[in-house]
Amino acid sequence: MIYKTQKGQVSSGEAIGILLLDTSVPFIPGDVANATTYSFPVRFHKVEGFTVPRAIGKDPAMYDRLRAAAGALVQQGVRAITGDCGFMGIHQKKLARELQVPVFLSSLLQIPFISLLIGDDARVGIITADAPSLDADLLAAVGVRSAANLVIAGLEDQPEFCGFAIEETGLLDAGAVEEEVVGVARGMVAQEPRIAAILLECSLLPPYASAVQRAVNLPVFDYITMINYVFAAVVQQNYSGFM
């Protein structure tokens, strides 16, 4: 077998490249920014200056830095590029046009897929870091034409989540955050019984997906379900067995 590298590539075997916000929070197992979350190697690259407020505010001035960081990941041989903030999705279409590898910046890209799974009369419950900022522009950028089947609840008023994720205190009480996320999920389902699946928008929330599922007994999608799915597509496995 003949192998070929790219000029400037210094390592190999990292199929998924992950663009990181310029933030400092505890990234626990299950978090998109924790390497032990994955059963395969990943490559991280911080986007300098792309802070949480700029992400939630969907600052268009961040695109050039995002593009440069993505280009650096491609140079190092990644086969697909994601991010660690659902609000990066505002840049999805432009970045996908400009790169030669698949781009899937936001967990929100799963909305059309989930909607088809559950049928027209059902609802998708979305738990997001900031509900007011998950607006029509962001939904359109990730391919969602209508929000009619969406129920959106935010964590912007939850003190434990806001402390570590938004205010960046540097401290995380995972048990307390789990209680907040589960409480929001239960409230959504109680208010709208037609919710048939939950989507966790924020990259900090996959550690609590299992607890959410136990609480509401519904399918739960998040960044990690999406990343694992794309990895399986860009790194196909050989099968062995017997008949």
C-alpha cells in the first residue's frame, strides 16, 4: 500500500477536526472538548478571540478566524470538521462551500433528520445555552425552514450552568448542572407532551444526555451523536464474522 501526506502535515490518524471557542471551562468526559469522550483520535484547534459572547451573538467578524483555523485542521489531514458551539452554525454554509472536507459545525444540523424520524405531528425539544439567541437566522443557516415543530428551552437562567459556561468561573458542579438540565427537560415534556425527541444544542451538555434520557424516556441527540455518525461515514470499517 502507498501512503501520501500533505505538505506541512506533522501527524496522522485524526479524522475529525474540532474547532474550539476561546474559552476556559472544565471540559469533563462527554464534553466535545474532552478527548476521552471519543473512541477514536480527534484533533482540536482553538479559534483565537472567538469567545462565548461572540458565539452566542453570532458575530460575523469571527468568520475569517474560523476559516483560518479550519484550514489549519485540513492541512493536518482531518477528514471532516465540527465545532464546540451550536451557534457556530451561523457560518455553516459558507465554510462548507470553501472547504474540501465535510463541515458540520452545529449539533442543530440534526434537526431535519430528527424531524423525519418522529413524524409531522410530533415535536423536537431543544435544550440550548441561550434560547433568545437560537433564532430564525441560526435555524435557517443549519437548514431548518420552519420552527413550527420545535420546542426551545434555554439554560440562560440556570445559575450553575451560567456560572461555569457563560461567566467562566472555572468551577463546575456536574451534579448541580445535571439537575438543572434534567429539570428543564422534564418541564419541556410536561408542557408539551408531543415532544418525541430531545436535542441538546450546547457542546457542554452531552455529559448529561444519559440522565435526561432516564428522566423523560425519549431519544436524546447531541453533538456526540452527530460526531460519531460523521466519523462512521468518513472512516468506514471492514466487517468480519461468519454465516
